[in-house]
Amino acid sequence: MYSVRMRAERDKKHISGAERIVETKGISTTVSALAERALSHEKGKPDFINISVEALKTPIKNVTSLPLILTHVENAKEGKALAKGLLLTLGLPLLCIEKAILLLEKGPADGENMRGAIIMGMQGNRLEPDKHRGIRVSRMDITKGCSIELERAIVDAGLIPYYTYISEALVLATKVSSVKGTIAELCWSDDPSYTAGYVASKKLGYVRIPHLKQKGDPRGGRVFFVDNIDLDNYIHEMENTPLLVNKFCGLREISLDKP
């Protein structure tokens, strides 16, 4: 099996990234698809595209996805209030939650988006070694059978235009939650046209929130809330341990009182 990874930049700013785990016969098709994706992103054409193909030499972890939970909010204000409430139920300090939201609103890398994620401790301290790059969750994918099952559920929910967003985010959130020391994740997209994001944890599942920012806002990112971690080991597992989601845990919609 091979890890195929793409990242694209323009003027040294991150535009897009994606990755797959494929067999030998799927390499050429996957490379072509990722190149096309890099060239057709809504943020514009990149001036740098890197696509790497690497044989996986360590065993692949096969896991079940987090349950996919759909929520409904009217706007970003409601969405952030919901996210804050969910994170509070997990025991996160309000200071950490508010700091994380502010960082994603303002741009965590001196006003710009990061390529990777923030790691935040329980005192609100940022732990990632590089405050501009962050850490990249890598070497992960979903099996074909599982993706078909997920797609059916997303079609039934009326969200098929967002299938790629949801599928890739669910895989990433599943990997993040599987790493020891992760309490929760908060994320929203940095694509200007996509306002959704999520709160994810082993306890809650992947909770999709349709509005966490205003449409047209190019800022976004992700924060991993952690406790009692060995930082080097944590980063190594996120970036290097290969993982495949081979079973879909199911989808359900929940109604919540408006914050």
C-alpha cells in the first residue's frame, strides 16, 4: 500500500491539501486526481504543487469511524455558541475554548491560516513546535466499501454536495480522536464558500455544525485539545501512523435548543 499526498501553495500560502492510501494499481489515477484538485481550487491556481508517493512500511490501523452527528443552526453566532457548549460538556476550560475560537477567527499564524493544526493544552497554551506550520495529520483514508456506505447516508441527509468535505473531515477526526491524549477537536474550513465545521471527540462523535463562520471568510483551521501527552510521540502518531477507516458507525440528526 502507498500513501499519496498532495499540497498546493501560492505565494508560499497554503491553498489545498489531500491524501489517499492506495494499492500500486491506483497510484497513477490518484496522482492525476489530486493534481487536478490542486489546480481547480476556489482559492485560485497554485504556483507550487507537491505530490509524494510513499510505500507504507508500518502496519495500517483499521478503525471504525466516529458516529456522524448532524445539527442545525441558523448562523455562525449560533454555531459557535453550540460548539462552545459541546466543548464545555467535555470538561474543557472556558479559557481554552474562547482562545481557540479567537485564534481561528483571527488567523493563528500571525493573521494567516496554518497548514496544520494547533495543539492546545488545558491551560490554553499552544504546544505545537512550529506556530506557522502546526502539525499535519497524515497517512489516512477510508476504504471503498465504507465510503459507499457513508455516501448513502449523506445522500439520504440531503448533503451530497458536501460529501468530500464531510468524508475527509470524518476520517481526519476519527484518527485524531484515536490518539491517546486527545480530549476534543474544533475545526472549521478555510475555504471561503464553505461555512461548516465540527466538534469531535470519542465521547460525542463527529458533530457537524453547518455554520461556524460567515460565507466568504477565508480563515479557518483546527485545534486539538489535549491533556497528559508526550508531545513527540503524539505528533509522530498523528503524522506517521497509517490509518484506514473501514467501518462507518452511522449517521443521526439531533435537535438542540438554540443557544
